Amino acid sequence: MENRDKNLIELRPPLNLGLASGELEQFQNDIIRPILKFQNELILQICYSQFVKRKGLFFQFSEKESIKYIEQLVSRDQHFKNLLIGVIAGYFTSKEWQFFTENEKALKKRLLSMLIKRIQSQVSLLTSDFN
């Protein structure tokens, strides 16, 4: 298990975000943000596939409507939400997973907020010729 944890940490891109004020913020900045950055391409591919599965309505929306749609989809579709959380949580070390589960409600809220903003900031990629 120790070797897996070491390998997972080495995969993450380094981010220098300064000092965090609390444990949750530190976890967010030191663990979740680098994993989101590392998994960005996969997250976008998953979203694109989800939009296609939903009859492609997303591709007919204006940018403003697309941003709103992303937030609604991630917030309301439990299966999709859990898939995205799993894509991130799968890169937690054993110790990080333990901390995440101990603070699950607050950290899920932070993770989903960051995830939604990340996807929304890349709407133009998703609506262009993504494949």
C-alpha cells in the first residue's frame, strides 16, 4: 500500500498556492486541486460522453446556458456526480481517503464546487470539435 501511495503522490502536478488557513483548505489545495489538474482531460472526456448520451442538447445551448446546464447536471445526476468524485478519489492515498471520509460532507462540497468551475471554465473546449 505504501508504494501505491508514493506513486500516486508523484503523479500529481506541483501547485504552489501558499499557506492554507485550515485542514480542509489545505487538503483542497494540496490534494484535490493537483488531482483535478492531473485528471482534467479524462474529466472533460467523461462530460463530453455524458452530453452525447443525453441526446446532444448541450451542444445547442449558448455559453451561458451551457454553464448553467453543467452545474445542474453535476448537482442533480447522482450517478454522474459519483462517477466524477470517483475519478478524483481514486487518486487519494490511503491516509487521504481516511481524512476525506472523516470530513466527507465538507470535502465533497468543495470538490464538487471546484469540479463544476473547472468544467464550466472549459465550455468552449467541450462545444468545439472535442474528439
